[in-house]
Amino acid sequence: MNQGASRTVSKRTVQRSLHRMSFGSRRPTRVPLFNARHRAARLAWAREHREWTLEDWKRVAWTDKSRFRLFQADGRPRIWRQSHEAMDPSCQVGTVQRHGGSIMVWGVLS
């Protein structure tokens, strides 16, 4: 950014400006990977079932499953603390080996 400019801008000035514009370091949003083939298949399925009646849909079983961790959520937990509070019990998270297990719940609607 400083190449060819008549005035130089410090790294900290750029950081402050980005923070004022509501930019910050965050984790990216996780989304399913869809490509053109996936989109085409979904569109074809929707077109095949466009004329279905309520009675047709009543014969369909909808299922879903979810995994629940028993101790902590997936990913790294974050907390706000000061540097001298590292050993404060209110700023610590207990750990278990092998993530402590999880349960899978499966359900169906028809």
C-alpha cells in the first residue's frame, strides 16, 4: 500500500481503520460444498416432485440425525480474560481424554 504513495501509512493505522468498519478476526462460516452437478441434481429432484399432492407427501418419511458432544462443543472454546487470569478457575475449561464421548440422536417424521 505504501509503494508509490506520497505518504506512508502504518500497519496499526490500517488495523484501526478496519476495526472501525466492523472488520475483525473471526472463524469462517461453515457451509456445505455444492458444485454445479449438485445444484442440477437438486433442481431435477424439485421438478420431478413439483406436481405432488398433499396425499403424496403424506407417504414420505423425513429423517435427520444430530451428534451431541457430552463435554464440550466441537471446535476450540474462546473466553475473554486478562493475561494474569490464566490460572483462575473461572477462566479454565476441564478436559477429558478422547473428547469424553458423544451421543447420536436420530429421528423420523412421516
